[in-house]
Amino acid sequence: MRARLRFWWQNRKQPALIAIAMLIVLIVLIAFVFAAYRFRWSGTGFLNKSLWDWLQLLIIPLALAGVALLFNLATAHRDRQIAIDKQRGDLLQAYLDRMSELLLEKKLHGARPDDEVFDVVRVRTTTVLCQLDGWRVGYVFVFLRGTRLMCDPPGSSLVRLAGADFRTVNWSQGYLTQTNLSGTNLSRADLSRTDLSGASLSEANLTQANLSDADLSGANLSCANLTRADFSGADLSGSDLSRATGTTIEQLKKARSLKDATMPDGLKHL
């Protein structure tokens, strides 16, 4: 938590200091002018100035200062986004490099799922997934499927994410088709506009998850906790919602399509 606060302050320090400095200068100027009028300091020349004179004196400098502040804020925001994007790119590359090394050095395909090396792989995978954005998360799952570390059926996967904590992750607009997220905690996750077609989300915790405009066609949501999940505009056609908990008729009505979906009561939606 302290590290996050430190990162937040470091990225906002310069614009904040500029704003504080401008405010202090403005307060000092106003106080000086007020004192000049209050004590009638004739030597300052303020007593003979009209309202228009004050407007000419203050508006242009304040406008220029405001423009400079806005420019600094915009520049700081852009630099912050570039830094975050680079950090995520470096994280992804480091993960792929390390996983490739493990595949070759530890011969993962010859190991058993309960071997200690897979605890390392699972922790490393879970950690990096929590820090990446949607489309980079897609690359991780493509890598896992391409190397046959994650495959169907879920029980045969060498890398299993069941029980992983992905609360509040932002994977919006990600490409997570046929991804195995069974048994994971995705409560309050942002999965809006994410392609989860054919994904396995059985027994996942999707409480208050944002699934608006997501593609969940053919997804397995059996036994999932869908309490207050947002399905606005989502495609649930052909999905399996059997024995899902926390759903309401009003909640599912917001979906774009429920065609051929298996409803929580086990019946097919026509």
C-alpha cells in the first residue's frame, strides 16, 4: 500500500507543486493589494487603479498561468500513461521469457501437475495477470494454450488457476476466448467488452463484475456466483448458466442475447 501511495505521489508531485505555488502567489498578491487599500499605501500606485486596470493587470497573467498548469497536467498524464504502458510491456516480456526458460530447463511437460515447479508457475502467472491490461492478459493465455500448459478439459491443464484472486482486475476489451478461469475470484472485475466466448467460468465468483457488452457466447458459467453482475448488452447465446447463483430475471433481461442459453433452472432459453 505504501509503495502504491509513493508511486501515486511521485507521478503527481510536479503538477501539484506548480498548482500550490500558483495558489500561494495569488494569495500573497491579493493580500498585498488588500493591505495597500486598507492602509492606503500611496506609494504602491494601487489606489488610483480602476476595476478595468485590475482586470488588465491580473487576467492575462492568470490566463497564461492556467494554460501552463493545464499543459503540465496533460503532459504529466500522458507521461504517466506511457510509463504504465511500458511497465506492463516489460512485465509481459519478463513473464514470457521466464516461462520459456522453465519449459526448457524444468521440462514442464514431463512433470506432474502436483510438482513443486507448478506452484511457482501458478504464482508467477497469477501475479502477472493481476498487473496487466486486457489485451496483454490475452497474450498470456494464448501463450499458455500454445505451449499446452493450459488446455481442455480444465482438469488436464498443467497450469490451474482455480482459487486465484483476481478481484477488481481491469481486463476490459481483452481477448480471452476459450480461457479457463474456472473457480477464480473475479468479483468487481471490469470485463466489459471482453471476448470470453467459449471461456470456462464455472464456479467463478463474478459478484458485481462488469460484463457489459462482453461476448459470453458458448461460455460455461455453471455454478458461478453472478450476484449483481452487470450483463447489460452482453451476448449470452449458447452459454451454460445452469445452477448459477445470484441471478435475477431483470439482470438477465439486460443481456443482448440469451438464445439457446441454459438458464440457472436448467431449462433452455428459446
